[in-house]
Amino acid sequence: MHKLFFTIVLFSIMTNLSGQTEKANYKAVADKVEKFYNAAQFDSIFAMFSDDMQRALPPDKTTAFFTGLNAQAGKITGRQFAKYQETYASYKTSFEKALFSLNISIDGNSKINGLLVKPFTDESLPKMERNKSKLQLPFKGEWTVVWGGDTKELNYHVESEAQKNALDIVITDDKGKSFKTDGKTNEDYFAFNKELDAPCDGEVVLVVDGVKDNKPGVLNPIYVPGNTVVIKTSNNEYLFFAHFKQHSIKVAEGQKVKQGQLLGLCGNSGNSSEPHLHFHIQNVEDMNIATGVRCFFDAIIVNGLQKQGYSPIKGDKIKNDK
């Protein structure tokens, strides 16, 4: 699954903020930032920066940042003051394609001396470090982890709060190739059409089907996960499966499923460059506000060795131990 979120710290100068009611000067600045951003008047935002901020982020870098943010997330469609946090006034900000926390710090002259954009997280939501449910791998046979782990080198998903512990998994041959001949059709990939199963008992809380499969190498960023199934476990974990083959999903929302039950077939829908399974666990159903949970499988074979309670990483060849 390709990158969804765009996070960057521009610059900050320490200030002391107190209270949890939005101050008029912060609101005025935030209103202007939203207005100028939506109008693509990035030079006007630059003019709102303090002198130190302007030196740190000259016009070309400021324009590049906001242009990239717009390409990733679209325009701002709503903004709500959340709280003061460290040196910033924090706003829950809805963009066309994502939900972010927009954090603004200003000096005594109402000049912006700090700006931070990151995925929005709600501190009132339940926090989990790893899954409690015993899981088996959601497929038969041996597959290869192409992205997995908790560092950027192992897993580009770490930049996303919800997907930070996600796995992207394919099937490869003994030469490491994921396709049989030239890789120009989905049918040429070993993973395409392979069955995907429930890793444990649970309830299906979300199904998205009908998204067309991409041609290999062509992405669909409009609906990033493509055809999707989300399963809620008895431990209130949400198992997120993405990129199913179009019209292949065999379960429905509200349905109870058993471990090993067929969910659908591996496909290449959504923001996917080739047929593969994207799988992650999150603490709530809505990926826009969720936090990712590190995933451990109960009993699997990893690179030919038996593992208990193992969390796969990039390069692992994995299959169920049964």
C-alpha cells in the first residue's frame, strides 16, 4: 500500500502557552492559513512567518511543502480547535483526503514561528501496543514480506499513525520474483487470485467491494485501500485487509466469521502497484483516527524455522505452522 499520510515539522521557536480555550489571535492566524492554503496563495502564508521562520523556510521551500501537502491531502474542508500542546495550538483539521492535526505557534506579534502537520490522533481512544488475540496467517502456503517492521528502512508505513505496523506481503519464487513472466498482467503474479482467510474469530465491520483492479504499475490513489475487509476481534482489535480482487469478497458487514474462513481473493485494487496483501491492526475502526498495533502471529514458520508469537519483518518468508 503506498503512502497516504504527509508529516513534516517546519520550524519552531519555544513559547509558553497556557489554557485550553482558543485565543482570538491564534484563531485569526489559523483562519488566514486555511484561507491562503485553499487558495494556493502560499506566498501569503510565507508573509505570515516570523523572521526566523522565513530564514529557515524560504519561499521556494514553503511553496514546495504546501504544494506537496495539497497533492497528498487536498484542500482543508473543516477545522476545530483541540488544545494547546507544548508550543502549539492544535487543530483537528479535515482535508479532502485525510484527517490531520494542524499545529500553529505564534510569537508576540502574531507571526508564525512554528508549524507542524501530522496525522490526527485522539488521546481518548484506546491504546494498544500489540494484539491480544491469537492469530494465524491469513493465507495458505509460503508468502514473502516486502514491507514490515518498525523502522523506516524496513517499513515505509511507519510514517502513518494507523498503518505504522502494517505488512505488505506477496508470493515469490526461488529467485525472489513475484510474477511468472513479464509482470504485465495481474494474472502473471503468484499472489493474484489466492485465497485470503480470517486470522481469528471475529465480526466483519466493514466491507468495500467493486473497486477495479489496477494494471500492474498503475495506482489508484482515489480510494487507497481498494477493496477492503475489516474484522473486529473479541479484544476490540480491528484487522484491516486491503487490495482484494474486485467482486471477490465472500463476507458481509455484520457477519460473524471463524478462524480460517474465506474472506476473498488477493487482488490489485486501490493504491497498489502489484497484487499483494496489505494487512495491519488498528485500535478503532476508522483508519483516519486510528493508531496502529504491532501484529504478532501465534505459531508460524519463518525462513524455515518455527516461531511462537512472532511479528514478521521485511524479507521474511512466512507460512502457518500446521
